[in-house]
Amino acid sequence: MTRRPTVAIALLVAVVLAGCTVGYQPGLPDRPTSPTEEHLGTYDGYRYDETIEIDQSDGLTDRETEAVVSRAMARVQLLRGLRFEEDVEVELLTREAFREEYDDVWRAPDEDVRALDNAQYEALFLVGPDEDVVDVRRGNRGGTVLGFYQPSTERLVIVSGNDPATLDDELTLAHELVHALQDQHFDLGSIEATTLDGTNARNGLIEGDASVVEQAYERNCETGEWQCVETDVSSGGGLSPDFHWGVYFLGFFPYAEGPTFIDHHREAGGWDTVDRMYDEYPTTSAEIVRPASYGTDAYGDVIVRDRHDGGWERVRVENGSDAASVGRAGLATMFAYTAYAGDSPSVVDREAFRNAGADGLDSTRPYTYDVPYTEGWYGDRLHAYERNGETAHVWNVTFDDAESARVFAEGYGRVAAHWDGERADKPAGGTVWTFDELGRFDGAVWIDRDGNAVTVVKAPSVSALGEVYAPAAADGTGAQPSTRAPPASAVAD
């Protein structure tokens, strides 16, 4: 069925192929006595339990589309407990038409944003210095997008595997209608996130909310409680040969962990509790992984001290964040990806990341991002640097305690080894890993732990490490203490 990774820069809720889900089914109220009765289970004269006869052999007529969409809106209202404030225009497109007309909706970011984005994915060993994560995302989308809703334009597009376009199933429609409903009530475009971690936290709320409704919708379809539209043709165009599982998993996080987050808080206070979260939305993916930590002071900001020289310049983002943060979701993805790529033994077992049984992936939580190496994460901050077309970065990952930091540093070294890094202890402190220039991850990485903080420096060569971050030089004195800091802190010496 469906799950939906998102782009980390602009808020765009898109649908991609993945495993089916079945979730909580709320009790249904009494059936309205007339089609026009003011009732959450009715929209534009259509009831949630209406039977609609349609013929999709030659596509859907406008009247058929209107009927199916109105019934779906009534169902979404009923399940979510909110009423649509206005109509939602739904556009059905063939996959070819979608590629031609809407591929630019995932617009490329400015160069400074792109450089910072690439640096954080390189720190996670997901892309190499010569790769561009924007291109990787574009390649991943390929034939997998099933639909999207864009708050800035209020566009809701469903992509069909048929020509002429049909509504291949109602679940994609239902999920995207939830986003339209969220937008009408909570103004999704106003919910800002400036880092990858913040984006995954925000989307954990938004996508988790929509996924819980979709799961209940799907259950009613499967049990026959509701008549639902479906075809025999899959909407997806299939995965490309170079599909990148690591980038996919990082984008998939909100769909895997978001429903559990929503269920945790909904069970405590109902949908009203979830509604209030749109005023105080989660700020880190760790809150999604551990729902009980939402709204607590368990996490915070950390410091990276700029100690660069030798012509290196800090990447500055105009009207945006000058620092990146990958969060617990990013760390978990880095470790899990080693089970899907590379020739060396994986750092974590694939089955520890996949929630699978005899019948396949778990329907409600197919992947778990609660990877042991990430336990105790408090915060992380990454600065990117450029010089003559080359890039480098300094990354501080801070934990609640020294033991958690030690475990992470050890795990990060294992990830470096997985990607063919060669280790050399540095006399002045820390560990240097070097990579063959012909390999995917060339250059050098310095890892050093100081108490509960781990500092990672990546540069094109061993000699450049100290230019990017002075303590990483061959004759340096080790990492400077770099633990917790006041909010929005970045200290330059």
C-alpha cells in the first residue's frame, strides 16, 4: 500500500510505495438520517458508508471523481474528528503526465543549502563527496510517487499507473486528504523546520497523524465495512536500479515512527491532545522515537566551535540555518544502511531494524529507529566548510552521559570501517580514518570523544583535518570540550 517520505527543505507531503498498514479503528457514530444532515460522516451530500458505482475502464468522469472524493472527505472527517472548511480539488494524472508537469515541484535548493545538505549526508556515510543528495532523492522518486499535497498551492495530485488515469486505491487519496484537512485547520505552511532533524520531527507529527487515519480507513475497506475503490494496476512505476535505501530510510522515518507517536498521545488525551501539538510541535526526531519525552527538557542545543584556517570558509545559508542537525533518526539510518549496502559485515543486524514476521514487515511499524548506538542522544550540530570546490565538516554529537558517547564513537568507527576506512590512532588524541581516493568515501575522518561529546571532522586529506578544525591537526591537543549549550548557540573563536 502506501507510505510517504518527504523532502527536508520545503514542506511537501508526498506518497511513495511501501508496506500495507492496519491500525486502530474508532467506533463509528450512528448513520445520518439524511444525506444532507450536518454530520462529520457527511460531506457535500455523500455519507461515509455510501455505495458508489463507477466505471474506470476509460478513466473517471468529473462526476465520478467528485462522488468518490466527497465520500472520502466524509470518511476522513469521521475518523479524524475535524470538518473540512472548504472543498479540496483533486487532480488525477498518469505517471508520464506527472513527470512532465510536476517534477519541478521538488525544486533544487540554493547552492549554500545544497552544500550543507550534502555535508550532513556525507557525515552519515549516505553520500560521498562526489555525490549530490538532491540528485539521489530525485532518482529515488522515479516511479514511486503515488501523490502529494502541497500546502503553499493547496494542490492535491494523485498519480495513477493507468492511462487514462484512474483512482487506483482510496488510501493514497485518504492520506493526502488528511493533509489538506490539517492545512485548513493548522496552516501546515507556517510550521517551520530549519534542520533535517527538525523536519523529521515536524513530519513525524504531520505524517503520523495522517497515517493513523489512513490505517483506520484501510481497516474499514479490508473488513468490508466500507465499499472502497480499487483497481488491479499498481500505481508505482517500480524502483530504479540505483535506488538508495539509506536516503529512503531517512525520509521514511516519519511514516515508520510517527503513528506510534500519535497513538501514544491520542490514547492519553484523544485527538484534542494531537490538535494542540500543532501549536507546540515536536522539535527533534528523538521525541518521535520516544513519545513520552515530547515536551520535556531531555534534549537541547550543542556547540561547534569554528577553528578553521588555511583558506577554508564556513558555509553560510542566507535566510536559513547555518548549521545542520541530523538527530536520532539520522544516526539510526546511518547504522541501518550498513545492512543494505557495502561489502563488509553490517554494523547492525538488518532484522534489528526491520520489524518483520512470517507475513512480512509489521504493518504499523515496519522499521524501528531505536538503534542502540543512538541511545542517550542529547543533540548534534554540524558546520560545513568550503575551499576551492572542496568541502569539509565539523560535527558534534552530544549524549546524556559518557558511556553513551563512547558507544556511539565506537559504532561510528565501525561504520567507517564498513566503508573501507583504514584506521590510525593519532598521537595527539582521537582516531583518524583514511579512505582510498578511488573509493566512494575518499578523504580523512577524525573522531574524538571528550566526556559525553563526540567530535567528528571530515576533510579531503589528513593534512587538511587541522586546517578545518585545529584540534584535529597531527600536533593538536585533542578535542575542546563541546557539550551542552544554551539554545541557538554557535561559538566562533
